[in-house]
Amino acid sequence: GTTTYNVGVIPKNSQLLTTTIRVAIVSNASGTATVSVGKTGTAQYLIANTNVKALGETSSIADAALDEADRFASDTLITATLIAAGTAATTGQVTVTFTYVQANNLQDVATA
């Protein structure tokens, strides 16, 4: 089935730097098992479905220069969505980490 977990909140005007999924203990679901990281309404906004049946780490880094486009206009709930098929898993541990700068450079200054 599909289960969505609340990971945390990025405050308004913050700039997201990185998002990371770390699989420390693999899922033993009999079918597939993936995790994505996103925000309410967009489950794969930050990281698309990632296999959690293998140890590893998946990261996304903010694109291009950090400017207004990288800021969150409002407090934004970050979610992790687990999709598993087959018999229910009895093992598995995934950590989601996101790094951001809070209220950074609220007024952009054009360079000469």
C-alpha cells in the first residue's frame, strides 16, 4: 500500500539546499518498496521513487544559483511517501534529511 509520513516543515522564505534519503535497513517486503520525498499534493516534488530494498543514499541538490526561485513562499510541509507491494515488510529504516537556509537574503541585490 501507500503510506505518507510528515517529515518536517520548511519555514516561509527559506531556501532549500539538499534533500537526502538514507536506507540504513532494507525493506523485506515481498514485492517492490520505494520512498519519494515531496510536499503536500506533490509526493515526488524533491526526490522521485527510490528503491528501499537496497542500502544506499539518494540526494537532490538545489538547481542553479540560490535566488528567489528556490524560496518557499509559505511554510511548507515536507512528506515522505512509502509505496510497498506484496506482503507487508517487517524490517526497514529510511531517514529523510533536508537542509535549508532560513529567511536567507530576503532582498536580492543585483550585481553590477
